[in-house]
Amino acid sequence: MTRCSPRTVLHRAAGSLAAAGLLAAASLTGAAAPAQAVDTPVFTFGGPAETALHPYPESGKPKSSRVGITLYNPSEDEENGGFDGDFTLTFDLSGVAGVADVKIDGEASPDCEITGTKAVCEDWGIRPGSQSAADFVVTAADGSENGDTGTITVTGQADGATFTPFTTRLTVGGPDLVMERLPLKTELTPGAKQQAPITFANRGTRDANGVLLTLRYSRGLDIPQRYSNCEYTVDDPDLPDFGWTTALCSVEGAFEAGATYTLATPLTLEATERAYYDTFVYGIHENSAAHRTVLRAGAPFERGTGGVLKAVPAKKGAAARSTDLTPGDNQQEADFRTENTADFVAYGDDVAGAEGSTVKADIGFRNEGPAWIGHIRSGEDVATVDFTVPQGASVTSKPERCRAVTADGKYREDQNSPAPRYFCNTSMTVRDGAGLDLPFELRVDKAMVGASGAVTVRGTFLKNPKLPFDPKPANNTAYLILNGEGAGSDSGGATEGGDGGSGEPSTPPTSAPDPEGSPSGTSGSTTSGGSASGTAGGSSAGGGLASTGSIALIASGTAAAALAAGLVLFTAARRRAARHS
């Protein structure tokens, strides 16, 4: 099973924040292997640098933890970069004797077997990228004491390949940081502010030496304080993401086992003028370079210039650093609904061309705000652009995100030949000031004066087209006009144009047949294809946060690319609107 998919590297990618904090990159796998022949592949192991074990209980069964070891093939050649051969992995368990009991997860590791103080896994073939090598279930050994520690060393062997050894540590006991849920008000109005007195506890067996407070909030929220012991990153405003702001705050102190702490000064959480559906994620982790590296995920961070964020009380001196016993409770989340609106304004185009020529047309819509719209939890598309082709024309090229339908909007098997109507979905986010730009190419089959086709931005369900957040439905429709009055019918190119966003739909002229021509008709011989210019592919489905459970931080650079499902800024649309207003 591959472990390094884009979603795994999400929220960087899947798993909770705390689980991500335990993951070690391939770079943590130890000393470099000796120099090898150029064509000899070198494989590396990955896994948690350290795993904390619940102490052996006085009664009852011990609580188990899991240790997953991965195997990484650095080749980028998906077709020819795999290793075709038998290999053997050996796990030396002698270093954890008396510290931990180790068992194999039989379902996840069917080709592994433990004999004495060694576990051996035999397999064939190593594909490019990261894959599971073995999964172990570990518990503290009977008679072990708090603080006992030991290591497991992993080695590999295969003819024609080299494996870099890897060591992972098991330690009995440790801190167990738990983030308390805040009693936040979730029904808001723009500008509403409320205090967020972050509170956490250490329910483990040992003190935590410093903590890392992680804050993540979507585009409609803000925490105006910028502390000097916090570093901040904001998603690129030109990318169609949720507009996350991420703060990583290193809070110094020895946080005692059994004690509860709160921030010396509560944070201020504000619903901005663009808030609508938003999410706030807040977590607590042991402060370490490994955690910070994973959570940064390569994104550019800037340090705040304000005061120092502190948590109280912090009574003792420096404590021995360890890992979290129960990482699943390190994070809480809150969803907000702000009473706000967004004005989606459709725009069309004016194009002209002689019979038999091909013209280009730009249609779509823009969000004039004030709210951004993002379906963070469900991942559903926000809206659909519904385009009816003007009479006397047929589509020869369409954006990839658009699907052909029948004239009454029903399913159409044939997606290649020209259709009378097209549905084009957005992705799960439409930022304020952004929208969807859809370039089409049409062939003029019959020269008709002022033929027009409606361009409507609506809800994604045809039977329920209303946009619940849009108070101005009149400007949800504009028109693509072909060979309008005064247009140069000999021109084969498109003339920019669009709805002016005045609150009224652009009005189509009355279509009239060319007095020199025959009754209108369309030809179905030309196939449609091509992709949207200035967009990044089709709509994104199912990419929102899960409705329950922990989410991990989204790596800004990677997550942004995963969510960049064709939303674009609408500078061109604004220029068209300005010229037609």
C-alpha cells in the first residue's frame, strides 16, 4: 500500500496532525550507503523516529501502539524504475528486549515472521515511490519501567540492490498532550469577534519540554495577533484553495504530567467581511524540529513581530523530551457559518464570423463578494455554469471541465460531437474576486443576425438552480451573442464582451435569419475537445475535510496544487465588464 500519496502528504496530506508529527521523512533514515555502481538502486526505509508506549498496567492488558515501516524507491520512472527481484528485510528486535513486546500485524504484513529477536519479511518487487514494508503492534513489556527505551534496526538484502539501514526508537511512557475543546459560538455575522482561550493538558507519565501550538483557519476567519514566537504562512491568493492561514507557535516551558495549561492571553478569533463557511483547527504537540519540519511542509513562513505567546503555569525546569502517548487527541476543530452573501455575476461575449468560420468566445462568471464560498467539509462543487449554444453554431472545442448535455439538460452519452448545451462545474471553492473563465470555440454553420445563447451560473442541481448565498439572481444570466447588430460578419475572431454586473441580465437581441440564407441548421460532424485556457483542469470532488475526526495541516504548496481545480482570477472578466458597463 502506497503511503506517500498527495492526500497523505495533506492536510501535508492524510492522517491526523499528531500522526504526521511522528512520521519521519526518508532523510531521517541514517547514514548514506556506500558508493555503488551507477545502475545499482539504493532503497531507504522510513517510519517514526520514536514511538511512545503506554506503561505496563498494574492490572488488565497493556495498551498497544503501532509502528509502520516504509520502503522508498527514489526512481521517478514509473514504467521502468521498479526493482524486479526478490528481497529480504530483517528487523533486529534485540534492542527492545525487556522494553517492549513486538508483534506483526498479519493482515498488513502477510510475508513477515518473528523468530526469537528477529523479524524477517520476504517479498518481490519494489515500485517507484513509497510503499509499506511492515507494520508492528507494540506494547510495553511486563516489568518495564517508565523511561525505559530501546531501538529496532531495519536492514535489507537483495541481489543487485542496496538498502540503507534505519533505526526507530521505542520508549515507555511520555507526555500525552490533550487539546481541550473551546466553547466557541459558531453562528456569526461579519466582523464578529470572540475570545479563544486555548487550553490543553498533559495527561501522560512525563513532562513535556516545550509545546508547539498549531493554528489553522480558512479564508473567512482571522486571528489579528501576530506573536514573535509564532511563524505564519498564508495560501497564495492567486490559487484556488481554502485560503488557509497557518501559525506554528513555539511555547517554552516544562509542562508537567497531570497539569492543565491555558494561554496567558486568549486569542481573538474574528469573522471577516468575506466569511461564509469556515473552519478553525487548533492543536498541541511536543515542540521538536521534526514536528516543525513536517508541519511546515516546505511552505514559506514569516515570524510575527508582536509580543510573546505564553501558556501558564509552567513551574519546572527543562524536562526530558519524548513523544506523545496518544496523538489522536492533540487537535480540535470548529466549523462556523457566517450570515453573509456572495454575488455571482455571469458574463457572456459578442463574437462575429462568416459562415463556415470558427470563432472564439470567453464566457463564465465572477464572484463580486463580499463572501468567499468554500465547501470545506463536503468537497462539493460550488456552482455550475449552464451554457446554451447559439442557434446556427456548433461547438468545436470546449473546456475539459464542461460536459455536453441534451437541449433539456439530460445526460448525453456522446461527449465528442457538438451538443446544444453544456454544464461546467466549479470546484469546491470560489474566492471573492475570483470565478470561472470558460473559453469555447464555435463554428458558424449558418450566418444569422444576433443569434444568442444563455450563460447562467446556478446551483449544481438543475431542479434546484438557486444559489442560496446570492441575493441578486438577476445578474446570474448573460448571453453569448453571435453576429449581433453592427458586428463584422466577415471577422473570424471573437470580440470581448460581457455582462456589466449591474444587477440585470444582459439582453439578447432578437435572432433573425440571414435574408440571404436558408433556414438555420447545425452540423454534427465536428468533434469537440480541448481544454480551458487559464484553468487547471476539471472540478474537484470529495476533496474537502472529512465531516468527523481529525484533519492534518494542509501543506500550502502541495495542498494548493491538489485543490487547484480550475478556479482562476477574473481580471479578464472585469475588463470585459468594464467595457460593457
